[in-house]
Amino acid sequence: MHATLDKESPFEPRLTAFVCNWCTYTGADLAGTSRLQMDANVRIVRLPCTGRIDPLFIVKAFERGADGVIVSGCHPADCHYTSGNYHARRRFAFFKELVEFLGLPEGRITFSWVSASEGQKWREVVNDATARVRALGPFAAYPGTALPSFPAASPADAAKGAAR
Amino acid sequence: MQVVIGWEEGPRGVRPAFVTDPASARGLVFDERCTQNLVPYLSPRRTHVARLGRPAVVVKGCDARAVAGLVRETQLKREDVVVIGVRCGGVVADPTSLEALSPATVSDRCPGCTAREPHLADHVVGEMPPPPPAGSRRDARIAELEKMEPAARWAFWQEELGRCVRCHACREACPMCFCERCVADKTQPQWVESSPHPRGNFAWHVTRALHQAGRCIDCGECERACPVDIPLGLLNRKLAQVASEQFGHVPTDDPAVPSPVGAFKKDDPQEFIL
């Protein structure tokens, strides 16, 4: 996993992706089985539907040390539960406007629709989101308060987290 | 009805009155000091009020939207409450200041009010007074904040929210915050840290504002109840602007109009989604 991390960059962001089980998770799986190379900065949390994603999940991810968040699910009209993504779309319209009004920079949160057949698009979403967050730098909004419980991928990663 | 919830003269201006004896109904008043929204007393959580019996509540046009909200969200049956409406010419932001209504003292939400006639009411009292004085700076303040760099805006809000002592008075004063168990009180898992810390404060204020998105009736009680003067009205107003601009929703006293987060259109705007 770490082979693809950019060794030149002094900062490697950590992103949490909240994805729906039926489209984006399957799309990400397709990207993997297709052996697409992409940034390894994203940790995926699989949920039944984008309608299950409480905006508090995103707030919590930032609290626990994420530098960026991706939220992704089925395209409109493709929801496995008919309307979960339509409800989520309204909820995130409000959430996005609110956190930006509170001063969170625009690139920290990425919303996308990625279907089960769009492994290539998932790769682009991941690479673009990682690049945006890398450019923004670490999310140091609460300096010195990052909790130690964000799942680290390796001892080296954990050491990096402790150093922040 | 067995109890009338209204306003009466108290030692420091007006205060809520719970009239159970018809003779004391003469003590009820309404003027520009009646800023407080009395609809929170109808919430099923207020068992001490419910014990007084079937209520009648005195509402301004803006407060009537809270009655509609409770009916819309099945917290209240419309036939279980008698609504007495008063025609309103604006209220002062801080009734304890005992200052007269003027452009300097008027509540920020009053200028341009479209709810001065309480349509929902069973009985309407009084003549229509002149419209409230103009001069709200709220929308201008939001535009001003939006022009700032995100980092400066973040610093502004961190300072404002940093004063929060997490007393949850904003929640208690709100007519639309009626959950029996609030997510902020849950500990397993604890979604919102309970101590007054930047993390928990941010999570709480995001949660409170979002849960009011499209539901807030703009009575201003959260901001008035706040002991450390956090401008919560700006957050509520910002989300009301989103509801209006993106989903065409304005606060209403018609219980049949769904709230924008409880409904959707297939062609809702989605420019922000890749």
C-alpha cells in the first residue's frame, strides 16, 4: 500500500471515504480488480447507502485526524433503496454550505456519484481529492488535539500520526 | 381549554403566563416586548405544562410557524391546541433592556417580516400595527462573512463557538428541538463530545444548525437564550437562504408544506457533486 505514496511530498494526507455498498464500493472494488494505480491515502468506510451517512460522520472523521473526506454513492435514479441518494443530496447541500460558511476550505470534502462500473472514475475522484487535500496541507484546525484512535495502516503511519 | 399560555407583566418586563383562572386572563398583555416564543411550552417534553390541561397559546405570526412545524412533524394534533394569534409590528431584540421599539432595538429577524398576520390562528386579536422598523444587518453580515477568506472565517467562528459552554440553552429554547433523546446526550457512541472543547463545540453547532435546516421558523429564541451571545441566528439564516435559493422553501405556517430535508425533487441542484 505504501509503495504508491509520494515519498517526495513532506505531507501525505489521510482521507476517509464514506461510500455506499451498492455503487461506489463496488466501483472501488472494480478499480482494485482492474489493477488501477491510485493514491493510497484513502480509507474506505462502507455503508448501506448514502442516505445512511449522517453529516456527523464527516465531522467525526475530521475530529479523529482525517485531512479530507470523500462521500460517494449511486448516481441519481440508481439508488438500491430508490431514494436514499436523493435525500442525501439535499442533506449534503445544506451540510456543504454550512461547513463552508463556518470556514472549512472547499476542497476538504469531495462529493461524487460513482457507479459500480466506474472504477476509472473512482480512481480520478481519489487522485483529485488527494491532490486537493495535499495542496491544502494538514487539517490542523484543532492543533494538538487529534485523538489517537484513527486506524493507522502501519506502525510507520502510526508514528507519523503521533508526531502530528 | 384549561390553560392559556400568554405574556403578563413581571418585575422585569413581560414574562410567560399560564392562566388557569378566567379572571386572571385580564392580566395578559401583548406589545413589542413579547419577544419570547411560547410554542416550546407545547412540546411533549414539557410535562409540567401538559399537566395543566388542554392548552391555548398566544402566538405572533412567526411563532405560528412553530405550531405548524409541530403539527407537520406529528408532535401535536392541531385540534388539541387553541391558537390565539396577535398581529405584530415587530419586537425588540432584548426585552429585558426595557427600551422602546426602534431601528436600533428591533430584533434582527423583524424587518421585512411577511408573517405579521397569524393565518393559522383560531382567534386573532388586535388591529394590525405599523410594520416593524427597517434596518436588519443580518443578511449584510452573512454576505460580509462570505467575502472573507475561509481561514479568516474559520478563525471568526472558532472564536465565537469557542465561548460555548455547552449549556444547550439554544436547544431548550427552540420550539423545533423536541427529540426525547438528543444526539448530543448520547454516550454510546458519543457523537458529540460533551465538554466545552473546540471539537465538541463545532460538532454540536453543526448538528444543531443542520437539524434545523429548512425547519427553523426563525423565532430567534436560540440566539436570545445563549448566555455567551453566539450569533446562532447567522447560521440559521444562512441555511434558510440555502433552503430558499436551492429548494424554493420559505418558513410557512401551513402544516401541509413538507420541510425541504424531508422531501426531494429528482432534479435538485447537484453542481457540488462530481
